[in-house]
Amino acid sequence: MVSDMVNITSSIIQGSCLAHILFVLCINSIVKVLPDNVTCLLFADNVQIYTVIRSDADKINLQNVLHRISDWSVNWQMSISVKNVL
């Protein structure tokens, strides 16, 4: 039995040979939107960011980083799973 044909407007077909490589290329670009004072750890499809908060300015800077990550996710058409956000 053959599956019905459908148009794919974006993304990579799940299970394709290129899916993993293209995902890694995409997720690795997230570090480019982060300032030097924010540490970013990547493992598979998980991203952890952290920084030292010593002042209100540091809190504002971290919030700006979260906005940058949100903009990055829209640009790359990748959703952020809010159930995993701490």
C-alpha cells in the first residue's frame, strides 16, 4: 500500500537521512543570538541557558536573551516546548 501524496511547505520529512544533520545545523545557530555572558548548553534537542544574576540589569539582559531566542525560533520555524521550560 502506498501513502497518499501531500505537499510539504516547510521542514524535513521525519526519518529522512538528512533530518538529523539539518537539525544540528539549525540548532547550533542558536548560540549566535546569545551574548558572551550567557552560557548555552546543547544536547540533542534540548537547550539550556544560564547566567549569573547580580543586579536588575542582569535580569533585564536575561529577559532580552529570552526574546532573542523566541525571535530565533520564529525565524527558524521551530517551536519551543513550554512544558520543559523552568
